[in-house]
Amino acid sequence: MNTEQQHTLIYAHDPMCSWCWGFKPTWLQIQNELPGNVKSQYLLGGLAPDSSEPMPASTQQMLQRVWHQIEQSIPGTKFNHDFWRLNSPRRSTYPSCRAVIAAKAQADSFEDPMILAIQQAYYLHAKNPSDDEVLITLAQEIGCDVSLFKESLNSKTTVDTLNEQISYARRIGAQGFPSLFFEAIGKNPTPIALSYTASAPVLEQIDKAIAN
């Protein structure tokens, strides 16, 4: 089907958003069950700008509590809590957002694998995706051209693209992540309430939006 004739389900996210990690299985199910006239599109919201400062202890403790909360509220979600012992965390997610853009710049097919690689590195393998070295290793593992990836990771083009996506996410009302928006053909995006554990409520809202 011609993508110009498709509605769009926009997924505003951040690869280092822990609730996005919890939502991942349901998001995959939603993508697999979308009507043929609806395409999905990622939109990077950017949780935290670049920072070289260590994450305050209070923030670390807050995030650790969030991880436990997600494990309890979304069945099957796993976190490697050794991350907090093995790393020097920084409140900085823009590098991982740029990594997704840099990977996709090589091929659209690298977008999903890079998001997943960042999530798995962070949440399962206790690696720090705020570090460029970690992101470069992940790019190599998913098959990117590493030289091109290094060049584009912090390039002006990539930075500008991220800033544009963050601005657009804010304009359409993405105040937290994950967030879903349905953009009917020729219409402005409207929010879709999401369920962390079931695809049906989201798909029902999309069907209603299309019918209207």
C-alpha cells in the first residue's frame, strides 16, 4: 500500500525511558496488529539533555524505585539492578536518542534494532548508553558501518534532527513517555490512551478514529 495513503500511529519515546522498556512487548503486539492502512512511526522525545555530571544519589534512588515499580506492575518486565552498582550514572539520554537517529540514517532497518540494543544494554546487561563508547559498540553489533556511525553520532545534522523531533513531540502534547498519537490522513495528531499490558484498548481507539 502506498504510504501516502496511510494513517500514522506516532510513538513518542526515549530509548532510556524505563516505562518504554516495560511497554515494549505490548508495543510490538500493537505494531503487528495495526490495520493495513495504518503505519507506525517513532518520535524521539528526549528525556534528559547531555550532561557530564554524576547523577545525584536522590535521582538514582528514585529511578531504582521506578524500576521495581515497573517490575511489579508490568508482568514479565526485567531489570538488571546491578547497573547502579557497576556504573557512574548520568542523567543524560540525548546520546542514546542521537544513536537511534545515526543508525536510521544508514538504513531504516537499523532503527528498531538500535532501540532494542540500547534497551537491552541498559536494562539487562548493566551497560551505560549515556556513553558514546557503549553506543558505538552497539552500532557495530547490529551491523552499522561504524565509521559512518561515529561521524554522525554527534554531527550537527543529527543534533538538529533530534531537536526537531523533541520540539514536535512537545507541540503535539507528549508530556511523558511512552505516548501514542494517531494522525489520520490530513488531520493533526490526537492522543491515544495506552495500556501497558494489552494491545486491544489501543487498537480499539484507532478503529474508532478511522471510523470518524
